[in-house]
Amino acid sequence: MKSFSLKALLVSAVTTLSIASGSAQAIPFSITGASFTPGAGYGIDATEGSSSTLLDVRFSTSSFVTQNFNLNAVGDFKIFSIGTIDFREPNGSSAIVGGEMDFLDVIATLVFASPDSGNKIINATGQATSGSIQDNAVDLLIDWTSQTVTFGTSGQYQIDFTDLSFTRESTGTGAFATAGLRNAEVRVTLLALDQPSATVPEPSSLALAGLGLLAFGFTARRRKH
């Protein structure tokens, strides 16, 4: 019969516990795609004037790259950009008029591969201010909602986009803010770790099992001698 030393049994128990504890914490995230669906109020008018109906804002996710990262503890987060939103409305003879102030909501779609799969839809309301775009008033505000997602048995994370305001007179702040151009930034925050199901031993149970194995080995060794 193959015998095991107490040292070998102890190493085995500690290794098992370490592996189980580590795998229960690191949550892998993968976002493989992103897109915008602007409301019907965005576009380019053939001519700018009192009868204009479209607000010139350009939405792009051409710069998006797949995001792969781990969140290890509750409260950990990752911030990344999915693209740009560019406010290009010209001041024209009438600037922003009533016909350019409706249907300005926006939908952003993120494609998740893990920790769960599928599309996550995040909505935003858009509100424009009539009048000149060359004063210090906010010309367009895009206000995003948050979304909480549950994965596995009890895991949770939250998706938050950064709300954006556009003022053509201002050059904005941050590395990506130039005139009317803003980065569309997303923050993914881990709210709860996914707990193992009842069929998977908890790390503490594995530790007890390892200690029991040690006790058994010690007893067997004493009987042998």
C-alpha cells in the first residue's frame, strides 16, 4: 500500500485550500463589442435655420477595443472608453431651435462574454438648450442611467456611463475633450462575489477535510509503529 508522509499530506491540504480560495475571488470580465443607437433627433440638416429638425451630434465606437480584465473584490472597478460623442451643431442663423430639441435619447449596447453573456442595454436621455451655442450655457446634456447585472448564483456588477455636457465655448477637461468632442467612458463595478453552489465545497470545508486527512495519517502512522 502506498504511504503518505505527514508533510506531503499538509502540503496537499494547503495547496487545495489556496487554489479554492483564489478561484472564488477573481471574476473575469470580457466585453467584446459596443455600439450606439442615437435617437431620431440627431443628424445633419441640409441647411441650418429656423426650420431645422436635426441636432448635429456624431456617435462613434470605431475606437473600441475588446476589454478583458479581472475584478477581485467587492468595490473593484474598471473604467474604459467605448468611443466618442462629437457635438458639431453649427451656430448658424438660429443656432439650436425648437425642432432640434426632441428625440434626443441615446442607447448604448455592450456585448459581454463573461462573467455572463449577452447584450447589456444602457439608456440615456438627451436634453438640448435653445439659442446660441457660443455662450457659456450647456447646449446638450446626455444623462445615462445605471444598470445592475446579476451573474452566476449571487454575483452582481454595475454599469455606469459618465454623464456628458457639451458647451461649444468651452474646450472641456481631460485628455480627450477638445471643443465638442467627448470620450464615452464606462465604469464597471463589482458589487457582489458569486458564491459557490451547494454542490461545490467551500474553502473552509476543504480545509477541514485536509485537517481530517492529516489526523487520519497521523493515527495510522502511530498504529504502524
